[in-house]
Amino acid sequence: MDLKPSLQHSKPFIGRFVYHLVFYIIAISLGTLAISTLCFYTLSFRLQSIVYVTTPFKSLFPSPPLTITPSWNKKLNSTTRNVLRSTSLMHNMTDQELFLKASMVQGIEDNNTIPRVAFMFLAQGALPMAPLWEKFFKGHEGFYSIYLHQHPSFNETLPQGSVFHGRKVPSQPVTWGTSSMIDAERRLLGNALMDSSNQRFILLSESCIPLFGFKSIYNYLINSTLSFVNSFDDKRKAGRGRYNPKMSPIINITNWRKGSQWFELHRDLAIHIVSDTKYYTLFQQHCLQPCYPDEHYIPTFVHMMYPELNSNRSLTYVDWSKGGAHPRKFGLRDITNEFFNQTSYGSRCVYNGKITNMCFLFARKFDPSTLQPLLRVSSSHE
């Protein structure tokens, strides 16, 4: 049989087949390349949003670039508007009634409510750094709540325009080095938990200042997967030496922990702390001087019960280099750009699984005389 005519007839078909095959391969290659490139840039963006948690805006102190997660123009719902109009946080509940009621308040249940950060100030009297904090909060209404625990006899008339107006909670006298310190901390948490929109809770003193602008701090806290409670095993006399064997077997010395009083908590962990009666009662009875409950109760409780929720570090910078029972107090000579750059970026830590040099958001103790220099430093970076 002669095959030549069939082969000649098939040549055009083979040519067309090869042409389409080549075209198809090129199209698939280009499509794969485009998808790979898109995925790479998407992944890179997501990683950057995890590692870099600060943004350029009018900040108090120098800040690196920030990826803003929430919508800062989001309208406030009716609940938030009503809370913002509130002129008083005073009530007649006992601590036990407050803690019970606060532990039953549900958190945010819808996507229309803005999650807020509760700034809780534990102070004996006035806040000498109030003008700096006023500047820090300005323009960010609806993204924060403020709570003041001051001596019950302290009376101060604040203008209605102040962010601290009407933010004082029912309080009791607080004595340094006693369980009244953790009573005050739990009291602040209980009052702040009553507002369901509060999702993060930061404890501050009258000598604390922010190291970054509001948006940087807000994003750092809201996007964090963990709470920030300093908790470590200190085998020295100032650590394990404060342990009372009467706490055994509920708390053994191997579970005894020490840490900074200045914590930051997620709502779930805050509820666990105000709901606790077992460990709290044990500390009331057996953590007596030279044991300091504010340095041991929450660090030990979190370590024993909820270690997976904690980062084991504080967000508040304190200088203990001079030794003694109290940290160094910062004065006029410390208010320099170099000092704040070192304080803000001079450490390395882990944030959401990534190494970062932004480890501290706040610092203490600052002398009242530093207020005006601090305001000038903040103005120079606006």
C-alpha cells in the first residue's frame, strides 16, 4: 500500500498541532509565573504586617512604618457612643459582686464593634504626666478606655474635655508591698471588663509614659496572639526566698514565679484573673512581707494555669541597674532622642513568633519635672 499521499495530507495537521502545543505551553508557563509572583508578594505583605507593627503618623516619639489593621474612620456604634458619653464609673458593688458580674460579661460578638484597649492607671493621687497622655489619646476616641484607681480620699476636679474626666473607679487605700496592691489591680480589671468592647488591658502608674504613638501601640496590642506578663523563676533570696511553705501543696516552690507588676492582658486571661479565688486567697493569707504579692501573684497564677497564653515579658521598660527596692527614676538629663531610641529599639524579643526590636511600649519611672521636656520632644517629631 502506498502511504505517501496520506503523509502529505497529514503535514498541515501536524503543523497546526505543534503550533497549538507550543502556544499552550507558553500560556501555561506565563500563567504559573504570574500566580507565583502574586503569591510571593501576598506572602511578603503578610509577613511584613506581622513583623512591622508601627506606622508613620504624628507620633510622640520616632516610630518605624506601620501597617494599620483597623479602619480608623469606622463609625462608632450606639454602645460605644453611650460609653464615651458616660460621666462616671462609680457604683456600689463590692469587689466580689464586681468580679462575679465582670466575669460574665461577654466580649465582642459582632464585626461592627471596634475592639478597644483599656488603659488602667494605678495611682495614689494626681497624674503628673496627664498632659502627655492627653496628647497621646487625642483624635483616637472610640479605640481606648481609661480607668483610674486613686486613693478614695483624693478629689480632683477635671474639665469635661479631659480624657480622664469621670474615669475614676470605686477604690480602696493601697499600701505598697501588701495584698491591697493586687486588690487594686483586680478592681481595675473588673471595672474594665464591664465594657464588652475592651479586648486588651494595660496596667500603668502615674510615672509611666508611652514610647510610641497611639496607633503603633494599639496595633501592637490588638494584633498580638499572647498576653504580656513577666514571669520567671528567680532562685535568689528576692525570688524563691519569699516563698511561704504554707502555700504547699497548692503552690510548690518549683511553681513559684516572680515578675514585673506592670502587665498587659488579653480579655480571656483578664477574666481568669478576676474569677480566681483559690490562688488569690492563698496569697492573701501567706504572701506577707518580705513577700510582695504584686510581684508574685499574677506571674505565679499565669505560669501554673495559663502558660500558653503568655509571652513571659513585660511591655513597660524599667531600669533596675542601680539595685535596691525601687527602680531608677528618670530625670531631666534623660530626656534625649538617644535615650528614647535605645529604650524603644535597644532590645530583642519575640512578637507573634517573629524576632523584633520593638519590645517596650511604655516606660517608668519619670519624675514630674520631665513633663515639659517630654512635651517638647513629642512636638519635635510631629
